[in-house]
Amino acid sequence: MEIGKTLDNYIKIMVKNILDENKFPDYDDIHTDTLAELIDKLIIVHIRYWYLEDAMSEAKTDEELAHLRRKSECLFKEKRPMLIEGFDKLIFKILEGKEVYTPSNTKQYKGWKN
């Protein structure tokens, strides 16, 4: 178990050094409190994009196709980058010790104690 802790500390130090060298900005645009919420939102963005791709392949008019393309571009040019910035901010906070990551609401299955 000691090797795992040593490796974990090494990774934290290396990531922090790399981030410090590149001077990443301190994002203040996070819209969530947990890692799980960020993952959920990113999954929703991808599902919406797949839905729009299907709809674009079935579009009947150029206007309909253009409308669907604008929606899909909004997802990947605005919403997705915003969520990625949220991930960045959360990771920065965890690495700097300003945020402690602990899984919450973990599901316990029957027989989990065994």
C-alpha cells in the first residue's frame, strides 16, 4: 500500500509542476459542486450531440439542417469547453488542497460487507 501512496504523491507533484510551468488560468466559471455532476453534464452534452447528428442526417430542408448544425456547434464550441474548464478548476482545487475529493452517495450493493 505504501507504493500506492508514493506513486500518488509523485503524480500530484509532477502534475502541479507542469501546471505551474504553463501558468494555466484560475477558472472561476465552474457551475457545479461535484465531479459526478460535471461528468453527468458532459455525458448529456454528448448524448444531445448524437441526437442532433441523427436529426441532421434526416433533415428535409437546408434551413432545418442549418438550424441543427447551429445547435450542435453551440454544444461543442460553448457548452463542452465550459464543462472542461469546470474539470480543470476542480482538479486545480484538488491539487492545491483547497478541495477534498470524497465520493458521496455511493451505492452499496447487497452483500457488500462480505
